[in-house]
Amino acid sequence: MRTDFHAGCPVLAVSVEEPQSGDEPTAALRAAADAFEGWEHRLAASLRAHGTPEDRAARRAALVVAAAEGAVAMSRARRSTRPLDDVAAELTELVATGG
């Protein structure tokens, strides 16, 4: 792979590497949370527009974002794109079939 598996999602990196002290999240963690929420919100809206029931769209959007971000982490650890490929295939089928 061209980046030698060093590239990844900066939002995920901040989420797992930003030191946290106390109950208040840092500005970086708030920004990461906002990014994840924005992705989920836009994806849920798209899912609803394509027929996903209202009560499932937000949950399904969270699943898609979490699965994609987890696949990035797994791919970096394994130094393989297989986790990304597998998750992409399953998510595509899930979203296409409404399963």
C-alpha cells in the first residue's frame, strides 16, 4: 500500500489518542465527537430518504460509521485492506437490502 498503512482517519486518531483528564472533554475530543455526529446525521438523512424507517436510520448510520472506523483500525493493525474490503461488502449488502 502506498502509505504503508500509516494513513487513517484523523478523527479516529484523536478519539483514541487524545489524553483526557477530568469530566470535560478536550476541544479536540469535542471536535471528533462533532465530526462523528455530523457523519451519522448526514448518513441517517440519506438512509431515510432512501426508505429506511425513521426509527432505524440513526442506529444504522451509527453502525456504518462505527464499522468503517473499526475497519480502518483493523486494516492498520493487520497491514491489510481485507478488513476494509470485508466491511464495505457487508455494509453495502446491508444498506442495499435493508436487512
